[in-house]
Amino acid sequence: MSRALAAGLLLLCSTVSALAGPAEDRLLQAVRAGDLDGIRAALAAKAEVNALLPDKSTALSWAVDRQNEDAVRLLLAAGARPRALAPDAIEPLSLACELGDAAIVTALLKAGADAREVRHNGTTAFALCAGSTTPDVLTAMRARGAAIEAANAENQTPLMWAATAGNTANVKWLLAHGARVNALDRTGFTPVFFALRSKDPTTAIALLNAGADINARLADGTSVAEAAIIAQEIPFAIQVVNHGADVDWVNKKGRQLIHLAAGSGSAELVETVLQKGGDPNAIAEIPPVQVAVAAPAAPPAVGGDNAVNAGIAIRRVGPPPPLPVPATPLQFAARAGSVETMQVLIKAGARPDIKGPDGMTVAMAAAGSGNAAAMAYAYELDPHLDVIALGGRSIMHVAVAARGTPDPIGVIQFLVDNGAPLAVLDDRQDTPGDAVNRGGDPVIREYFMKVLHDRGIVSVNH
């Protein structure tokens, strides 16, 4: 139910007597209940079919809201006007287009509803119908004067509404009737970006086939391919690459398309990018970070009674050092936990010995994946488990921070079994145990504390 009518229902429940009389009361109750015989009886009793309700709607609006085609037809046949009868009231046609019953929309149009209807924010009934109904409805509305390109206050066109809804049939109809495939809304979104919201790849592909700009960028630099990967629309991302997306483009985080593809865990997408010239050893342009380290306690202040003055040395530290991040496609695939994608990259010449600017390695990337199979394969490629990354972070620092991954315990156990150091101090003087004790995942913390206890290692800085 629309919010406007829902609010009206609350009002109606307490002020039904505001209707013109008992017959109108019975008509409204019958419409709300979907009681066709009750509607006929109320109309036979001379109920005023156009009586205004307290929320300025009519019985027809409620029939539309209930998506009851038969009730709509009965009311229209009895003389219900297919237009709002008071200022600022909900228009039956806009409501019907919002809800999407093509038969109801058609009935209202035939009864004289204005196909050029516009809501207060500039959204047309035609745009709403573009998202929810059928090409036949759009044809009927266009014949009655609806504008193909009418945009609302956000400069969103009917094509964008159809794309958002994943209404591929209407997208194709609009394109065939002159809708601009690369129109921009106020924020710089083109229809293809809206299509990605629908999770229906056929809609985005229809736009692509009609000439959508595959190298369009949003204001923040996000490309069509990146947006597709973020939306997990991998089949569409593959289509974008095959249609000529710029594989050398670099996003705001310094990553090329090959990094994003590898990070998606899709071996097919990675193969496609590689075939189009993607570099299996490209290094992401990771921006430099400042690492806060432990500092000596401040000298005693005069006349104070704080801990320093009491002779207790306080470890004054900043934020914990950032964890290393993937830099090569192979590292991104390892972090995604995709052995198949890693194998595709290795076959294409990816080098497992490359370190990232912050010291990230393939094994360290896999340690953060929560995937024991990926960890095992990364270990075959890169058996150095004693590596130290920027900020003094060890591979176990990464593994215990893998909150929300599929199997962090399996990864930690693999690292333990293969001799990974358990108590390396980072630049903040924190061991992995300290880090997980301070705020890590409770399941990981419980397991790792047992691992340390069994080996006589005590975590104290927490």
C-alpha cells in the first residue's frame, strides 16, 4: 500500500462517519474488503461513487491500491472519475502505474485518465509505468500524449525507471522509441548504472547492445565495469569487457580492472580481462599510509597525581597499524579465496614472489580470506610464513583479523601446523593475541587463545 493511502487508512478508521452517508460507508468497506457483491449493492443503494474521503482520496483510489481490477471496472462503470478530485490528492493513474497492474492502468486510460500526469516531484505517471507495466501500456500512454523523455526533479527519465526495475521489455520499447541510452541524471548516473541496481543482467545487456557508454564514469570515478563487479553482476561485467571496456583504467583506489576482476573471485571474468590485455602482475597504486607507533611515556608533570607521576609507565600509542592490502591480481584472488582464479593468473604468468608496497604477499593475502584451500594453495606458491608487512604486521595478525570470512579457524590451524610465528610484536608492540583480545571476533579469539595457551604463550597487552 502506498504511504499516502496508508496514512489515509488510519484517518479513515477513526472518521468513517465523515463520508456522505451509510451507502458510502458500505461502498468503502466493500472496496477495502474486495467484496464485489458489496460494491454492487452499495452502488445500487445510490452510494456517491465520487465521495471524498478524509484523506482526499476516493473509493476508486482504494480499489486501485488493492489492485482489484474488477472493483476498478465496477466503479468506473458507475461514473467514478479517473482523476484526483482534490488538490494534492493521489492520482489514481499514478498510483496504478506505481503498483503495476497493466489492466487497471489501461482501464483508467480508457476512462479518461490523463496520460501526461505529473507528481509534485516531477515524476510522470509514464515513468512509473515504465518501471512496472508493459510495452502495450506505454504505447497507449504515448498515444495519449505522454513524453518519452520527461524527467523528474532529479533528471531521471522513464528509461532510468524501467532500468531500475529490471523491466527489459520496457527498456527495449523506450530505446526503440527514442529514449536516450546515455542520458545523465543529476548525479551523473546513466541508465546502465540504474540497470545494475535491478540485479537483472538482461536489462543492462539490452542497454549495452543499444550503445550504452561502457566507459562512462560516475562523479567518484566509478566505471560501469567496477559498478557491475560491486553489484556482483559478473555476467554483465564480462559483457562490458568484451564490448571494449578500458582495461587500463585505474579507479580512485589505484586499482585496475584486473585487480577488481581478481577480487571478485570469478575466474571467467579474470580470463576475459587477461584476453583483453590485462596485466597479471599489475601493481595497484596503494596510497601511502602513516603508521602510528609506540612512544615513550611523557615526563612527569609538576604537581599532578596522574599515573605517570605515580611512577607507572604508560604505553602511549596511536591507532593500530593498518593491515596490509592486496596489490597484485594474484593477491586479490588469494584474498577472495578463489583457488581457480589464482590458478588462471598463475597460468597467465602471475608471479607469486611479488610483494605489495606495504609488504603484502600472496600467502598473507590468503590468510585474510578465511578459505583454507586458498591458504594451502598460496602456501605452495609462497611458503614464507615469517614475512612482516608494514607496521610490523605478521601473517597471523592478518589471519586473526579475518572476521566474517567462511573459515578463519581452518586458516589459522593451517598456519599453526606449518609453523607460522604466533607472537610477533607489531610496531605498536601488539602480538596477534593482543589484537584479537582487544576487539576481535569472539570465535576467533576463543580459538586462538587456546592455541596460545597450549603453547605456553600469554597475551598481556589488552
